[in-house]
Amino acid sequence: MNLNSRRQFFAGAAASVAGLAVARSALAGLPEPVIQTSVATAPPLIPTTGRPYNPVVTLNGWTLPWRMNNGVKEFHLVAEPVVREVSPGFKVNMWGYNGQSPGPTIEVVEGDRVRIFVTNKLPEHTTIHWHGQRLPNGMDGVGGLTQRAIPVGKTYVYEFEARRPGTFMYHPHADEMTQMAMGMMGLWVTHPKARHPHISAVDRDFCFLLNAFDVEPGSKTPKINTMTDFNIWCWNSRVFPAIDTLNVRLNDRVRIRIGNLTMTNHPIHLHGHEFLVTGTDGGPTPPGTRWYEVTTDVAVGQMRQIELIADAEGDWAMHCHKSHHTMNAMGHDVPTMIGVDHRGLVGKIQKVAPDYMLMGERGMADMGEMQMPIPDNTAPMMTGSGQFGPLEMGGMFTVFKVRKEQKPGDYSDPGPYRFPAGTMAYEWTGATPQATRPSGSSPAEPAAASAVKPGGKGMAH
Ligand SMILES: [Cu+2]
């Protein structure tokens, strides 16, 4: 029997056993896996089959196409080793799905029957747990507890109804610490099937995962036994300035869905706007329970949906508020040098060590400006430039760009904001009066003060 006639034979057999979901799925041919080679933010995947919905945009990610098979949405995830470009010049050997880490976003509609084929091309067994979903216990993907883990080279089938709308995640529940430390995770969005009293239609709907790795500078593979001391803080396995910006049109209603699969919490902060938390792990929040925030903490294993009207034009920073999460890899043995006066010392040391460079004497801002010699295959610690110079940021940081001219459906970067005249911070050029201090108080230790302002322009003279 050749492949085609085999397929026809099984199609006939499937029709005769309609109603037996498992038998039907076993008889269907495996959908062709779709592999992603790009790290760019893919345009929204407009559904051409199934019920319509307003698709999400995954930052530096994409949505997995499906095929309809007798009313069932079929997806094919391939768990496999991948090389992810975390930022240009910094590639990491990860494990992921369909060519990237994180895996593709899966988008369905409330009430959809979904069948996911999972092929294991990893060097060890795996499973997929559908984090947050209501589903039959045997589809929950917990290796050893609800299923035998998927052996190397095998394909397992998960099938369930997407019962409630919201933001979900997927990740392995087998050798979980290793597999998540290696980047195995993805987002899942279930859209409401009809107008939902707690879900608004939005103009733009973004999503991304918070994830973290421990990659020693100069190496290429994450350390998998790290418990808390990660050094690469990512949104969708990218670090600033390699994380795409969120580009919206003035007065758009914007939803941003964030899932946290790191081992610590992340207070996500947006400048220039207040937002409401319109969804949590349990789904949409009733409007009467919402209050305005400018920062929302996303705890480990949680999903949050925030919503706002983008009514203020500009380039607004959006970032994790833990300041060491907006930095890339750094050695932990960098001493605090603020206030230590090294003048004269550098020249002496350079006589014996010509490459010697002083760091941190006046804060760490120099790091954003000077090109430190860094090992191959790593991201600079603080980097990224704006129209006015270095941002001195890395890691979990991007820009929320609000523009009057941004066309509906256009997600491209509009470039730097043009600030209207008279709306920017400016330099004071008048006289600077000396501070009046209570008698007996002293502004700072004289030695420290002179180190802070080595040019002698400080107030300590
Ligand atoms: Cu953080």
C-alpha cells in the first residue's frame, strides 16, 4: 500500500469511527512541522480557517500555523536543540520548539477542539504541560504522573478543548529544571468565542515570555544547574537592544500579555501611561476588581494581561524594575569603586599592564559608552543607544512607541521620537547658588566628594 492509498484508506476508516477522538487522531497523518528561522517579530497570523479573532503579535516570535482536520485544529510542535540569537553576535545553544526558543505562540478560540502532535528530537525524553488550561487529567503532560514521558524520537498527541479564554503557557514537565533552563517554553492564547463582558476588543495585542539563562561570558550553552543566579534576563530569549519595540498608534487600545517562566518575579514597569491588569492566570478580571498601575509584578509561573489607551505620544521605556535585570552578563567580582580616588594610580599600573582600565569610579555609566573588551559570543553588559546617546540598559528593557502617524496594522518601528519644541528637559545655564546647610553637617567626606567630581566642578570646593 503506498502512502496515498494508505491515507485514503485511513480517511475512510476514520469516518466510520467518528466520535472516537483518540482513534481518529491516531489515524490522521502528521501535519508538516513548520520551522522558524527568523528572530524578528512576525506579523500577526490572520486566521483563514476556524472562527475569526484578532490575532496577537509575539515580540521576536511567531504564531504556529495549524491545519483544520474535521473541525479540529491540528498543530505540530517539534522539541529540538536550536541556536537562538539572543542579540546580534550572541548565539546560545538552547532547546526549543520548531527552530526557536521560545517555541511558537499557539492561538485558538474558546471552545476549539485542539490536537497537538509533539515530536521529541531532543537527546532525552520530554513532555508538554499546558500551563493553566482546563483539560482532561491525562492531557496535563506531567511525566510519570499523567503519562509516560515522550521517548527520544517519538511523537505523542495531546488533544483537548480550549475551555476558557485567556493567556497560557506551555513547557516540559520532565527533567523540567534542565529543559526550562535550556529555553523550552511557549505562549498560548485562547481568544473569546463571542463578545465577553470582561474582555475588550483591542487595536493591538502583544505578548511575550519572561525567561532567563545562565550563560558564562564567552560560552555558548546555558548552565542547567543554576537555581537563582541567572545572568541573561530575556523577553522571549532576547535582550535589549535586540528586543523589538512595541509600536502603536496614538489612542490605540493596547493589550500586553506577559508570562513568567524565570525563577524570580519581575515588576514590569511602563512609563507615561497607567494600565489596568485585565487578566491573570485565572482569566479575565471582572472590571470592578481592576485598579490602575504603572508597574505590575509578574510572579514565577504567572501570566498577566495589562491594558491601556496609548494616549501619550513618545518613546516610552518599558522594563523590569529590578535594575540588575536590565543589564546583561557581568562578572560578580566587580568591586564597588564609587568614591575611590584612583587618580595617579592608573598611569602607574598601565606602565606594567598597558590594557589596564579603571571601572566604576564615578558610577558604571562609562560601561554604556566605552567598548569594553568582552569575550566572544556575549552581550555587552549595558548597551543600546537612543538619539541622545547610550541608554546604559540591557536585558529586560524595550520601548513602547506611540505615534500619531502609525497606520492601523503597521507594526514597523517608526524610528526615534521627534520631540515637540519646548517639551524636553533642558540644561540650566543660570547661576547655581550654594546649598545652605545646617551648621555642623557636612555634605560628604572631602576625599569621596573630590572623587565623585574629579573635574573639580562639584560643590565640594
Ligand atoms: Cu526582572
